[in-house]
Amino acid sequence: MSVFSTAPKSIGPASALLWYEEPATRFFESLPLGNGRLGAMVFGGVEEERIILNENSVWSGSPDDGDRPEAHRALPEIRRLLLENRHREAEALVNRTFTCQGKGSGHGNGANVPFGCYQVLGTLHLRFDHDAVRNYRRELDLREAVARVRYERNGVRFLREHFVSAPGEALVSRLTASQPGALSFSVTLDRPERFLTVPSAKNELLMTGTLNDGRGGRGVFYAARLRVVVRGGRVTTEGNRLRIENADEAVLLFAAATDYQGFAGRRTRFPLTASLNDLDRAARRSYDALKTAHIRDYKTFFDRVALRLGKDDTPPPPTDRRLTAFAAGTPDPALAALYFNFGRYLLISSSRPGGLPANLQGLWAEEIQTPWNGDWHLDINVQMNYWPAPVCHLPEMQEPLHALIAHLVKPGERTAKAYYQSRGWVAHVITNPWGFTSPGEEASWGATTGGSAWLCQHLRTHYEYTGDRKFLARVYPILKGASLFYSDNLIEEPKHGWLVTGPSNSPEHAFVLPDGTRAHVCLGPTIDMQQLRELFDNTVWAARLLNVDAALRDELTAKRRRLAPNQVGPDGRLQEWLEPYADSEPHHRHVSHLYGLHPGHEITPEGTPELAEAARKSLETRGDAGTGWSLAWKINFHARLGNGDRAHKLFKMLLTPTGARGFDMSGNGAGSSVNLFCFHPPFQIDGNFGGCAGIAEMLLQSHPDGGERPLIRLLPALPAAWPDGEVRGFRARGGVTVDIEWKNGVLVTARLTPDPRTHGPANPGELRVRYRGVTKTFPATGGKSVNLTLSDFSAPAS
Ligand code: FUC
């Protein structure tokens, strides 16, 4: 896709550098690199440089039919029980008959069951006989996607540079020293299980293995190769290790492939050949040529956008100390810009066209049993990973998500038949590269039916930002299939005659029935209704645009009108369920019923003030504390409510220094580790992406608000903590590039440049722009900037 953007100003070191005075000792202190498919975590140790390696199709498990073929027989009874308010009995029946068959996700520990688990590819160890060193520094420069480690020993300066190149399809490391012949070290390559490493040439290691398919058979086969090319000195093999002696310089090239034949990724049946070809191709180029090509490629994405908050041109303190100081109250606006840039960096590094989508850990995992299988959860997590893409002008990075959605349609149709005897397709709460669409293994979380509806939001959003008609025509059948499923599965609740889903959940949250018992399974939770209004609207809108399916449009329009509405409960909060049940956990991490506020947009402060107020009350009761991604979501909620200071408070909470062990579902230990990875805990990358998107949401919003054209809101939730700043190259809905500069908390200039593709001569349209409560309309011509200043928003309002 061609890029239309104004040239961004360069980003200063305080917004672009993660750096430390010590090596990492743990995974979540190390520095991530990636090209969307291959990932590396660089520890930067002195005696041992450890690099954890990933490849995004290193998944155990295998295709499996999780559907219970007879499940649909239980559906009428489950629904009858729910309609009679016998939720406990309904839930018990769902548990017996309406969950997946087999072992499901293995309750999140699926490494050795068919569901499988995203796993570490291996670890590269470089062992030196270096001990006491001086002037140690390790860093990650987000402007180039290069990690560096430097130190001095006995007067010799050592430098290691690492990057993972997309055009080069390899991890590339160069080790140099200020004195000839000073580089001596050994190299090994291993994995916690299922590996064999052999020297495959005098300067090369080959590691191969076959993962568990979950049935005791052979699953994905992988091949990983490391080659060392030295200047001066020599390389020898010693058993399964390479020994480098007295080199002036050493370049390490690492390539890997698997034979995963799923919906995306490198579709090779021959990982041995593919990895060798990658290595040979990389080895034909000089280190400088590889690095130049890598940086050029990376910058085509990263440089589309720039954000400056405060001053960022002076070198920052080490990132770990910076986090601690920020938590202690030292103002550091540039740290928010760094976090924002890190989010963009992670997305570019973990999600590239042709690959698998960023998973719960992006691309970076150190274990065989990654938490929650490192899968794609569909009740917020994978969607949150992609929130930054449109505004940060990274539409290409969404391609793997779009591919995942398309890949779920076929298995989702089977699931729709088995459980619901209905048309269309459905995905529930979890999925994997093997096309899992069945409900989860427990009703309490697994009966959520909104996964497919939520995914479909991303298809419409992509079109809104790019105006790509071909894309819309291609994905329309997916929207249609999702709508058909829900349309067939709406039932009428007797009290008001509203149409509702069921059985369903408000993701993972239980309610308390009047008799004091708890239940999860319900009819028509608010989130479902919000998602279905959106999905039906989107399908009808797309069908109209494509001029197809008139009868379906009528069907969906009629049903949409009858969906249960948002309801304000007796206590003024937006109701989470059809009835004003009590929350079982008032501070639950999911805030699903505010989907309509964000990432949906049916609730806005101007368009639906009562609902916005009810949403605000719901947020108050929920409280600020929460898991990593929950904090990130709340930044976005408060940004949508126009409350910048509260959003900033949540951002501060998201940056609470942590490295908490284990799992915590309540918010204890949530925050950021020193490498800025978000902690649920454990490490889970969705909060990084949600936080990145939240920062953007505070500075620019664009969504329809009572009009056909989106309303572009400038600085809608600017916090006092960011009095001065500048954004360049942000994208708004409608395909508009937005640059904004502000001082002392007040807009100085804004430049809006409609993309010629979305605002061509046939479709010039207009821009609706809002700042501080004043909305103005300007003619929009593709490629022509509209320059605005504060005075444009003085009066009169239009
Ligand atoms: C959902 C969330 C959890 C966690 C898991 C991966 O189940 O409720 O908090 O993020 O996904």
C-alpha cells in the first residue's frame, strides 16, 4: 500500500531509546526485536549473551474438532431455563452439553493437547570469558529497530549490534572490538525440549525438532540455523558448539522456518531448505548492506508517525530508573511518547503481512507452556493488539488479523451448525492456528459468543481508514456470515419482546441472582447487544455500498431495531446484563458493557449524554485498578469521555514498575517491567498496544457522531501533564492525515490532509472537525491540506 503522509519530524532520544546500565537477567528485562515472523529477546550479558529466539508458527498441537456434534439438541432446553430465570440450571446444562469436546485449551495449559501452545523456538548462547567490565550499556533504539550492547574490558571496547530484518529474513548480530583479534567466544543453540543441535558446516549450527501434535504424534517440524562469519581469527566446531577465536569481527546470521501449513505464515513444507536459503541469501550481503536494508524497511512504517510530548532531545536516564522516577511523581511527558513509540515498534515487529497475528505475547515467548497458550483470546485481547494500527497509520500490520478472521469462517460454520443449527459462522472466546472456534471448556468463560462479532469490527474499521473498496468486497461475505449466525440465534425475551442472544456471557464476569447465587450464563448481555447493533449496521452498510443482498439488509435492519437497548440501572450505571443484577466482582477486570463507548462508538458524550454519564458511573464503580490490559482499556474509556487527567492517571498506573511472578486476575502486580512489557501479570502484550492506542485516543479521535462523515476531534482528552507537544502523521477515519501542535494545553495549529484515495475528485466531501466543544466543517479535497488554528474554533459553532 502506498503511503500518504506528511514528513514527520525526527524523534528525540527521550522518546526513542530504551537503555540500561546492566545486562538483563530475566526475560522481561531483555530487549525485543522482530520482523513479524522471527523474534529475539536480547539479554546483553557480559559473560553470556543470551538471545531467546521465536518464530511465530512454533505452535504445538494440530487441527482438532472441538465441536460436540449433538450440542444443538440441548439448546432449546438451555434457552428455556434462561427464559425462566433458572440460570444456575442453565449453566450446569451448558457445562454438561454445550462446551467444547475433548481437552479444549487444556485450561490454558495446552502445550500437550491438540489445542497446542505457542512456544519458544530456542535460545542462542554466546559465551565469553569476559568478567569485570566498565562503561556497560545496552539499548534499543526504536528509530532503527537495532539493539546494542557495549562495554570496555582491559582497555578494549566491545560492541554488539543486533537486529531482525524483514527483507533479510534473519536475525543479524555483529560483534566488534576496538582491538584486532580480541573476539573469542563460543556459540550454542538449544531449546528446553524436543531439539537436536548439530554442526552442519564448520561455521554453522543446525537445530531441528518436532513439536507435540497433542496426540503423542508428530506436530510442527522446525529448523533453525546459525552461521558465524568472521573477519580475522578462526571458527571451529567442538561437539555441538562453535568456537570463535581471536576474530576482529564476527557476524552471526540466524534463520528459521517451520512446516506449519496453516492459514498464513511462510507456507513451506521444507523448513530445512527454506532456512538454508534464507541464510545463504543473507550471507551474500555485507553486514552494512543488511543493516541499511533493515533500517530502510523498518522506517517506511515507523516514520509515518511522530509524537513529541514536551522536550525529548536530551538523552534520557536509564529506562528502569526513569520508570521508578515517574512512579514517584517526576513529570516525564516524553516517557509517554516513548511508550507510544514502543507500541508502534512492537506492532511492526510482531505482525507483518503474510504472517500470523500478534498473540498474547506478541511474538516473544520463553517457555514451552506459554501463559494461556500464548493464543488469541477473542473477548478483548487480540483485538486490543490491533487498536493502534489505524491511527498509527499501520494498516498493513492488520493483514495477519484479517487473515485469521477469514480462516475462522470455515470451522466457525461447522461450530454454528453443531451447536446452533444455524447459518453463518461463529467464534467463541479462544482460537489458535488450527482454527478452533468451539466454545471454551467451561461455561463461566467459554460460553461467550461475541468473538466473531468483535473481530468483524476490525474489518469495517480498516475500510473506514483506507477506503479500500476491494478489501470491503473481499471481506463482505465474512461480515454477512457473522450476521447470519447472530440473526438466526436471537430469541425474544418475554418482558419487553426484545431480541437477545443466549446462552452467552458478559465476558468472564458473574452476576448475583436475587436468591444470592452466582451465575455467568445469561441472555443478552449488554456487550452482545452493542456488538450486534454494530455488526448489523456494518453489514447493512456494506451490502448497500456493494449493492447486494437487499433481503438480508431488510432482515438485519428489522432485527437490529428489536435488539435489547442499553439500559441505565436503578443506581445510574450502565447495566451489564439484561436485568440489574448485582456484580459478583464489582472491580472485575473486564468492562465489557462499555464496549459501546470504546472500541465501539454508539455512546459518546455529545451524542448520548445520559449513556455516557451512565458509562462514567460504571467506570467509577469498577474502580481504576485492574490487570495490565484492563488499565489500558480504561485509558481509552476516559479518553472517550474527554477526561484527559483521569486517562493520564491510568497511564501512570500502567507504568507502575513491576516484575510480578505468576498470575493475578485482580490488578495486583499490574504495570510495566523495565523493558516496558505490560504485565497482567504475567507479561501480556495487549496492554502495550492498548496503552499505545490510548495515548493516541487522548490526542485524536474520529468516529461517526450523529453524521455520515466521521467527526474528527482534536486533543479531545489532553491531560495537564502534557502541556506542549506535537503529533504528525496520525490518521483519522476517512483517510485523513492529521498533524497537531499545541502549547500550554491549547491548540496552536492543526493540519488535516485528506488522502486522495478516499477524497478523490469523485468523492471530495467535507471534514467535520471539533475542538473544545466547537464543530466546524471544511471542504475536503484529496491531497490538499486544511490548516487550522485556534481562531478557527472560536465561534460561531456550526
Ligand atoms: C482473558 C482475560 C484474562 C487474560 C486472558 C488471556 O481471559 O480475562 O485476564 O487476559 O484472557
